[in-house]
Amino acid sequence: MDVIFCTLATRSHLAHARVLATSLARVKQDARLHVLVVDAGQDEVPAAVPMAERLTLQDLDLHDRAAFCFQYTAFELCNALKAPLLLELRRRYPATPIVYLDADIYCVGSLEPLLTALSGTSLLLTPHTSVDFPAEIPTLKTSVLLCAGAFNAGVLGIGCGPEADGFLAWWAAKLRHDCLRAIDEGLFVDQKFLDLVPCLFPGVSILRDDGVNVAWFNLHARLVSRQGDTWFANERPLALFHFTMFDGLAGTFDPSIQPDPLAKQPVLRGLAECYRQDLAAAGHEQLGRCSYGFGAFADGTPVLGETRRAFRSAWLQGSPVDDPFHSAEWMAWQQDFVLRSKRAERVRAWIGFAGRIRRTLRRYGV
């Protein structure tokens, strides 16, 4: 089956994209991977990803590019750009299915289950889990799943035809301004919108293969094992392991994930060590220190999250959307915001101090 693969990464995560490319080539020699580099200063991007075609933001049909990037944090922007990337690849390859993979995915075995499921369907989604979380796991609760979304956007299959094209247009419109990490607003970047897909697009398929998109969030129901050189998840061959929240330098998962996946399933240490070594060989230590090109104003002042949110609100209300990275108005807005925040902090400190004095006086009957 002819298929296009794609991913995206900032400069600091290019080593992950390189490992994805090399691991993909190991399991599917004819695979074609396209990598979107999400960063400013494209001329400063390190050497290209091997066995992959590089795209930049200039390759995308992205109106008001600077404003679009300014409104989002790096995490939000990477997720918001998935739909424009997929739309560009659909324009280039109108009759070829597309598979999107997060850059921190490791191809371990044959992708035939994924490709077979994609064949003949408009859309292919992978659930975070197909078995509910047990009550005794503190970091995995059904409420957390409801906030993050039923489906994981790290593995997506896009078929061909009007429904697939309609989904991409719909998703791109939603991510234009609302790809926010804002749980209190019912949003978790691009993923929450996928909850609506089975309702709005009847041609969608859901892949429940235990060997595809294995990650810390479903290890409670997927036992990883190894027989010779072949890895398994439960009884299924392991195809894709998603190393999200994995520290590629230390070779460990984020401490907030409890119980520790490597302690709960010690056999995983072998796979994690292979991934860590591949990241090291791909230059992760050096690339990981690369600064984020959209992280600061033109004068080098870091852009605060509050400034991004304020700009987005002004944009939605019809304010001009000239390049905000060079905007004296928005730099002044941020300076004023910082001053107001410091004043408010001093006021809170004085109120707290006065309260302590009152409590002390009352204690001594004064």
C-alpha cells in the first residue's frame, strides 16, 4: 500500500524526528516521511533529517503566519500545525493516504496492522486506551481522560475522498485559534476536537490494536514482552511505541507518571535504552539546547503566555494582525503587564504582612 508519512518538530526536537525516520525506514524500507520544522530562522536549522523531505512554514498555506505562531506556545503551535501540514500533503498527493506520527514515536515492528486498517477508510483514530483505568493508579483517572480527549492525536490516518478532505478543512478551522491548552475551557490543544469526529464523520474507523500507539497512558492494559528480536504488546506484535513524557537524556519517564512504567514493566527498560541510544546518536544532547525561534520578540525579550493570550483575544475581536514579534505596541503591552503584576504582587505581600501583624496583636490581647 502506497502511503505518505509525516511528522513535525521544533529544532530542539529534531533528534526525535531523526529517530522516527530511521526507525520507520527499518520497518518499512519504501516509507516516505515528510518533516515540518516548526521554528523561525529556518536558515539556522541543523542538518536535515535523513531519509525524509523537509518542509518549512513557508510551504504551508498559512495566512497571517507570524500572528498564527505568536498566539500559541510552542506546544500549542506544534499541535495547531498538524492540520495545515496534512492539508499541504493532501494537495501534493491527492490520491495517497497519509499517516501522521508524533516525532517521539518509535517504530518497532511491522506497520501492516495500521496500514490495513487505513485501507478503505476515510479517517483512522487511535484511542488513548480501550480499557478503563483502574482506580488504584493515581495519575490515570477517567476524569483525566475526559479532559485530554478519548483519542490520541499522535497517530492519525487520513484516507482519500471528500470526507477525509472535509475533516481536514474542519479540523484546520478549529485549530486556527482554539488549539489551546486550557482545560478550564474544555480544550486540550488538537485532541479534544477528535472526540466529535465519530459523530460528524461517519466514515471514521477506530484502531484498537494493542500493538499500535503503545504509551505510558495505556500500559495498565498492555503488557510489553520480547521474544528474540520481536516485541509484543499483549499478544499483538508491537508496531509503534509512543515515548511521550520520556526524558531522552536520562532514559526515564517523567516522575509525575506513577507508577513508573519502567519499574512496573522492567522489560521496557531494554526498549527505552535502545530509544535513548538512538536519540543520542541523532544529536539529542546538542539539539535539545536549541532555543525556540518563536519564543521571543525581535529584540530578544521572551514572550509571556499572558501576552500571547491577550494578542489572540485582540485578533479575534478584529485588531490588526501585523507581525506582533516586531510590534512596539505589544512589547509595550507586555512591559505594562509585568509592571502591573509586580505592583499587584507587592500589594498582596503588604496585605499578608498586615494580616500577620493583626493576628499577632490579637494573640497578645492588643
